[in-house]
Amino acid sequence: MIKVENLRKNYGSFEAVKDVSFTVGREQVLGFLGPNGAGKTTIMKILTGYHYPLSGKVEIDGLPLEEYPLEIKKKIGYLPESNPLYGDLTPEEYLYFAASSRLLRGTERKNAIDTAINSCGLTGARKQRIDSLSKGFRQRVGLAQAIVHDPPILILDEPTSGLDPNQIIEIRSLIRELGKRKTVILSTHILQEVEAVCSQVLILNEGRIAAQGTSEEIAGTIKSASFGMDTWVVFLKGVDESILSGLSIPGREIGEKKITLQETGIIRLDFVMGADGRPGNTGDSDLLYSLDGELIFDWAVKQGAKIIGMSRKKLSLEDIFVQLTAEERTEVGP
């Protein structure tokens, strides 16, 4: 549905987007995740035809953006971060204007407006002035104008910015529903947003792609690239602390350890472990979990210790984001 190759964009001497490539299929929700100034909004504006790239290719539904800008714009619904609305109009009037701008007429326009209002939960507010609505309902109006012409692609820039928790839940639920029948690109710097809504993640930092895929795929890539190790927590009984300080498991690299004596006499052992001398495991995550757990169990048996409990802490999306975007920016954006 969307194919981007070697995309670059400059603002004067500042390079905002640096050689970005990705694809998005039908009925997928792709989350652009990154700190402020990472290039998320710039890429979205290029995809919608508001900006043109310095170099690179963009194809949407098989059409090159530079050759078919109007045809491509007909296929896209866009909600910018600022969500520009006319406050003196009602949602119904505003959607009438938006539908007319999309060249919808007569019965087709009326049906499109009714469908957008119903889909976005605006039935009770359709005749109220927009400036009298809550921010959550104004976001709904913005989404309604983006879908009024029933586009196959939605591009949403920070759709839950500034909303309260209840409004965020409502908008996320609406986006999930839309993602079942449309291709959605969602920009955010909120980690929970991506986890709650997106099937794919693209992490941007300083205009470049730092990682892409599902959260699990990105975590696996990071671990393979020695960014992190599995953190294990093991509760043991009947073992001396001095043995734990010299913890060694064949075929595994043991990193930082922490030994805590519980009031009940049980010892809690926190440690990090990688496979085959490398910091981080590779391959199937569930299989490695079983193999590593068996090795830890065998080690405990040899020490005459009884394992009361054992668990592994996986890298979270927050861990991934922090590790990939932790470096200080070397350039200042416009």
C-alpha cells in the first residue's frame, strides 16, 4: 500500500529526514515513535503531498507521489497535529465543507457525513458549535473529516495530544476500529500509544530509522546487537551467599548480579545473562527461555539449592526506546 525508499528532506542546511525506507501493508497500523524533532511530522507531510522530499521515492497504492499527487491525495485522510477546525461551525456544517472539498455531492455527500458522524461518535454533538465541544470531541471532528471520503489510508499526527485519560482511551479505540479496514500511520512519542494501537513500530531518531518491526522483533534485534541481556530473578533456598557471588553457567555470559537476603531466609538473586559468550540471546525467544531456565535449574541442583521461583524480565518497548534514542542530538532543528 505504501512504499518509501531512501527518503531525504532538508530545511535549509538542516537535514530533517535522512535516508528513510519502509513499507506499510493494507489494514496495518504503523506507529511512528520518536522524540520531538525526530522527523515524524516531516515524513507524514511528505506522504500527504504537503511537502516534497529532497530525494527518494514514495509510492502509494502503486502510484509514484511525484507523478500522481492529486490521485494520491484522494486516497488519504489526514489529521494534522494542530487539527485546524472552524469553531463557529457545527460538526455537521464542517463535514459538509470537508465533503464538498472532496467533490462529494448530493446524496453521496449526505451519506458520507452521516457515516463519519456515526463512526466517530458525534451523533449527539452534530449540531453543536465546535468551539463549545471538549478537546476530545474536537479530535473526533478532526478524525471525521479525515474519513468523510472513506479513504483507504489514514495519516494521524499525534491524535491524542493534550487529551485526558478517558478521551485518550476513546480515540485509541476508534483508531483500532479504523485499522481493521484501513491502512493507518500514527505518529506519537507516547510509548503506551504504540503498544495499545499499533501492529508495527518504526522508531525514528535524528531523522533516521533506529529500528522497525513489531515490538518483539525490535527487542530481538537489539539483543542480538548486544544492546541488552536477559534479566533473571531467581528465589533460592538452602544455598550459601558466597556460592552465588561466583555464579557461573556453561555456555552463558553472566553480567551484573544482585543478591538480596529475604526475611524468610530465602535469597533473591537478580542477574543478567547472555548466550554463548555474547550479551543477548538470538533465535526463538520461547525456546531460549526454556533452555536458559533449564540451565539455571541444573546449576541450582548442583549447588544443592532449591528454586522457589524464577522469572525472566524481557526488554520492554520503553527499554528499547530509551536505548535507541539516548544519545544527545548533534544538530538543532529549525
